Amino acid sequence: MSPAKVCALVLLAGAIALIACDKGKDATPVQTASASAGAPSSEPLKLPPDDAPPARVDGDRAMQYAKEIVKLGPRPLASANHKKVEEYISSHLKGDQVEDDNFTADTPEGKFPAHNIVAKYPGSKDGIIIIASHYDTNYPLRNTSYVGANDGASSSGLLLEFANHLRGKLRDGYSIWLVWDDAEEAIKPDGSGGLPNEMPFSEDSLYGITHLAEKWQADGTLKRVKAFILTDMIGDADLNVEKDTNSTAWLQDVVYEASKRLGYQSHFFGRQMEVGDDHLPFVKRGVPSVDFIDFNYGYNNVLWHTPQDTIDKLSPQSMLIVGSVVLETVRILDKMEQLPPK
């Protein structure tokens, strides 16, 4: 999760409003609990019937992947540990169709080699659904002991578990591309996001996913992308996935329907906030996108980008819930007669 989303907690009239400094340009939104936060946010969709047993991920196995990533230590861009995590992810994708997308991130602190990993699983329908997670942690001058258990490791481990479900068979639906994107975090040591004395978010973060969005727009791939699903900070033991106002409304409705079908709706959309995250380069290019993120996590909800973001704050049950809802969301999208454009 790129820096400077949250500035302070404000108590007002007995309710807590979280003032979020979004990574988006010039945005300073306020998160408030809304009575309609858990309700559908767009016109009713024509959804396929719930006529098959849903796929469920192995939360313990996803958790083990996250633990092994965390054991490698902080993984800032271009560090030795960063390379180890790249190798760890790739080692679990042997035999899969993998694209190594290498590029140079031109940052305020200089140029860094960066590496997106894309695993492709073919489907019978014309179109692609992307499921993404970043895997890096902050630049080392900011926080040398930050291991990002929830922020990056949890979702990266979950994508490895998705690969277990997808490999070795032709899907009866859209092709799925799993993306471990690099250089999501800001590089400038004093942070990013538009806070005083900091660079605007748009100038210092999301390097990897922006590179892919630009590349796929140039070569025509983007036209085939039916949905972009981002997972970020999804392992919190007290799971509450935000309703992000930057996400596509109809796609959030599908997510909420998926959560209801599995009996997990109490973990979704109880809070509403504007989130700047890896989905934005696709949102800006007209791709329907949704962010699975629980921003307030751990003790006192202040563990984001601190050394306290450790594996003990996570739960395999939360990873099972998010992973299963993502797969059910994909299953619904596969069976819908026609997807809305945005």
C-alpha cells in the first residue's frame, strides 16, 4: 500500500471519521460509516443463478506462503531480499505460462530495475480477468524493519494459492492473469501522497502496475480485459473490506453478491472510503476495477507502514474469506451474459 492514505483519527459527535489522504491527485477524502455502505451501489444487475458449489481457497496454505515471504525480510525495490521474493514467487509458478515484465522505474531517488510477474491461465471465453497484488515494501531509508506482512505479503501469498486452483486446465470462462506487480510503494524516503513536504502520489508510486497498463494499452491487450481485481491488505484477523469509491460500482455489486452467496457479507462494505491503489491506472483507462482492501487493521488500526505489520496480526480465515469471494466473483463474471462496460 503506497504511503499517506491516512492522516488522523477524528472523533466527532460520537462517531469516528477517518481522514484519509488518498494517493490520488489532490484528494483528501473523509471515511465515514454509512448506513448504505453494505448495500448495492448501482442499478440491479442480471446475475446468473447460484447453481453450483463455490470454489474455496486453502486459507492455511495461503497463510503459509505469506509467512515464507515475510521470513525473507523487508523487500524494497532493487534490494537482495526483493530479488529473493521474486525468485520465491517464480519458483511456485514452474510449468505455468509466465511473463517476466522487466522495466526501469524512473523515480525521484533515481532509476531502479523493476519486475512484474504475470502468470496466465487460459479460458474458453474471449477476454481476460486480472487479479493483482504488489509484492514490494517501502524504500529502505524510510523504515528498515518494515516487513509488510499484511501490506503485500498476505495478498501475494493469496495469489499463489489462486495459481494452485488455476493451473493445468482450461477454464470454462475468461482467461485469468495473476499479476504480482512491482514498485507499488513510493520510493522517496519522506513519503508520498500530497502531505506537507511530500511529493504528490501521482509522481512517486504505482510504477509497476502503471507500466503494465501503459504497455497493454499500447499493444491492444487492454481492450480484452473484462475486469481488474486488486487484492491488498486482506489478511487482517478482524476482516472488514472497505467499500472503495474509486472502484467500479457494478463490479462491487458482483463482489457483494458473491460474499452473500458464501455467507461472508458481514465482512464486506461496512465502511466506505476513497482508496488510491494499484487499480487506479486501470480505472483511468476505463477498465472495470475493484479493490479488495481492509485498510484499518491490527491493534488500534495504526499498523500501516510500521514495524508492527507482522504475521501475528493476520488470520488464515481472513485469507480464506477474501480468496473464496474473489473466486466466486470470477465465477459470476464468467456466467454473466454481458458485462457492463464500466
